[in-house]
Amino acid sequence: MNAAKRQLLRIEGETWSQIRQHPNICRLIGWVENENVMALVMEWVDNGSMLDVLQSKKFDFTLLDKMNILSKASAGLWHLHEQGFIHRDVALRNVLVDIRNFQVKLTDFGLSRITQTISDAGKTTSHVLPVAWTAPECISQNIYSPKSDVWSFGVLIWELMTERVPFQGENLMALSFKIATGKRTLEIPSSWLPELHDLTGLCWAFDPDERPTVEELHDGLILLESKSAGSMKRHMTINE
């Protein structure tokens, strides 16, 4: 392992170790380092990333299942924000799931940073951009904040609900310009629950101040989970 990769892993481990334990945050156990190897050791989550699970086509998820996954993932992000961290790479690939007991855990804190609220108003800078998940202000100004995580979470919602890759096959240079100038977001299917449609759209407000906080996002998803559970019970009763 070269020195640059070793340093990146060390930074990730040091950042991760500062995050308090939470049911929806993947737990760092420690890391191993010697002359030849450096590796992070984290808790095992049986089915891996939610993205891998969807791509395997081995499981069918109901609307209630998806609302449950989203509410738990947002709880993990809320926990992160409460401690002054920004994730900066919120996406299905960084959500782990154990299908047996429906444990859902946010992971991969290699890009995470602690916000310095006194010196920079809770914002950090970065030049690492997964464009399809990236908020306009990150592309145009390299500024990340809790509200840019919320934008990314909106893309995560779209990923899970549609089971598709956002902006697949599009030219990234052209796409980044359109996102940065407020001319492009993902199209939200009209078949979604109206409340989920509206909540996701709010995540993609061009002005960060108009986006919900992750706490508000979580509360909205909990309500949608409850509504989905009620609909399923009514459907079961009718079928019986």
C-alpha cells in the first residue's frame, strides 16, 4: 500500500472513531497497521450495501420495506449531523443492510468531515465529486454542509424507489454544469406517494436554506412508513 492510500485510510479511521455508536451507523472496531498493511476493521453486516442487494435481484422489497430502510438511513445521518459531521458521500452504496433482521447502517466515512461552525459556518470544501449525488453548491463552489447531504439523500431516495442508477449514461461534464446552474434534477415518477414526491423534491431545492434538515426529513419518512404500514394492513384485510 502506498503512502497516500495509507494516509487516507488513517484519516478515515480517525474520523470514524469519533462518531458515537448508533444502531444505524456501522461500528468501527479498530484498525490494523504494520509495514505492509493498513486495514479498517468494522462490524459485519450480512448482505453488504443496499446497492449490491438491489443489483443481485434476489430480494423483492415492498413499499413498506423501502420506507423502513429510508427512515433508518436518515436516522443514521441525523445522528451524524447532531455530532457536527458531514458525510459528503450519501448514496445507496454506503448504506449496509442485513435482510434477516432489517438492520440498516450508514457507512464509509472516508469523505466525512467535522464542521467548523465558528470559522466556516458549518461548511467544508472538497474536490471529490460523485456528480449524480452532488448538490449544486458543491459543484460550483466546492462547499459541503448538512444541507448538501440532504440533497444527496434525495438522490438516495430516488435510487431505492426506482432501483435505477441516477443519470445513467449521461455525460458527466454536461450534467455537472446543469446541476450547478439549477437546470437539472432527477425526474420523480408520478406513481410515488404524493408526500414522498414532495419530500424528495424539497431535498433538491436549489437554495440550500429551502431544503429540509435531516431531522425534518426523518420525521417525514417515519410518517410515510406509518402510512405504508396502514395501507398494507388494509390491503391484507380486503384480501382476507
